[in-house]
Amino acid sequence: MTVSTEQAVLSIAPVTVPAPGRLVDLQVRVTAPARGARLPVVLLSHGHGYSNNLSSLNGYGPLANAWAAMGFAVIQPTHLSSRTLRLDDTGEPLFWRSRATDMSLILDRLDAIEAAVPFTRGRLDGERVAVAGHSMGGHTASLLLGARNSDVDLSDPRIRAGVLFAAPGRGDALSEFAATHYTFFQDVDFSTMTTPALVVAGDKDDSTHLTTAGPGWHADPYHLAPSPKTLLTVFEAGHGLGGLAGYDAAETTDENPERVAAIARLSAAFLRSRLEPGNPAWAQAQDALDGLGVVESK
């Protein structure tokens, strides 16, 4: 009998972060390995799908659990745009600005969050912080990494690296629907996104409800941002990239657990090498792509 050596993972939710002035207090999920010290922290921003719970702290289990098993502490907020809250946009489509400030609030209150979660006490490394997001969450992550909307600067210097999964691209290639309902996408500027980032895009992700530019639109954050940046184009992947947002989710049109596992390993390796200079994890991971996709860097 073979006994698995995979790291056990613990998760707790909701953890409530007081947020005066916000429509409701911020609730987060914290997922971390059962063992280990000085855990690097990843802030994971959910997307804006049509399901009720994937777009909240209850989503993205395949990614959060995999990262935690690989030694990261993952913190997932429920943004005000989540369908679980059923809030009106109050004049700010998808609460795009609030989504970014949620992440900075988590870092402001990181010590309190750690104190409230017994299995993380004394284990989180606030000096090694990354942000990641899928779809609309990718837009949120891009703002924290330095991209701007209408010259609004929501970057956070405490964040040292990021991963954008199926993130929105340039504003001059929006669909009629997106240009009408998500007007803030029109003013995105990636030229100020200076923090190192991995952009992950599926070569079958045409996202016609958002763009007229086809799958290449999701690679714009790589092409339009300054170095250092890395692009992973995933073969045969749609917007769900195999099912990052949830286990057996009906809205995942390209469900592929092996693909999700590979993307989790690759993105974890990228973050590990960025948060730990000299760590060879990313170079080694690229050598084991095994037909998943192609990588380019600048």
C-alpha cells in the first residue's frame, strides 16, 4: 500500500474583517497547509460568473486547495460584486474599485486575520505576498499590480508578484455588451503594471460576450504591460481553463482536472520563484510542460 505524501490542507470560513464604510463587512476564507512556517500569502480574487457561490469565498477550491498543499496560505474574499450578496452596483459596475481595495484591506488586517485563524497563528509571511485572480478577478489583480482605470491608482507595493487567469484585455476591443455594461474596461491602461506577473490565457477562450478580438484578448495584459512578464498560453483551454472556479461546475465548458492541476503547479512554481529569488521552481516547471501549452517571457 502506498501512502500519499501530499500536504494536508486546512480551511476556515467565513472570517469577518470589519470594514467601516463598506456596504457590508468583508468576509474571507483562509486555506493553508497543516504544517510549515513562513507561509507565503496569495490573495485570490474570484470572477463574476452566473453561479451563486463560485463567485465568492466558496469558489476556486481546485486552485486554492492545490496551492495550499504546495505550501501557500490562500486568502479569498467575497467581493461586493458576488451574487451571494445580491447588492446593486451603486453606480460602480461590478464594484471594480472596491474589489481592489478589498485586497489591500486584507493586507492591512493580516495580523488580525492570522490571530483569528488558529492554525495560521505565527505562520504567515507578510513580506511574501502575491495576488491572483480569474476573469474579473484577473482585472482586480491587474489593478493591484499597477494597471490603471481612468488614471485611478489602486496598486499595492506590498504585493510582489501576481497571476492573471483569463483576464480582460484592452478597452478598444470590447463587445457591444461589455462596452455598454462594463464601461470601466474601456479605460484600462496596462503600461503602468510594473509588478512581475504571469498571464495565463486559453487558446480557445474567445469570450464573445466581452470582446470581438478572440482568444488573444486575454493575452493583452502580457503584451501591453512592461517587463518582467510571462505568458502561458494553454492549449485547448476555454475561459474556465479546465475548471479553476470549482469542482464539477456546470459553467466550465472545457472541464479537465489534469489541466487544472498542471496550471496550479505551474503558477505555484512561478510565484515561488518570484517570492523567493533564486528558487529554481519556475525553470524546472517549464521543463515539464508536457504539451500543456507554450511559455514566452519578456
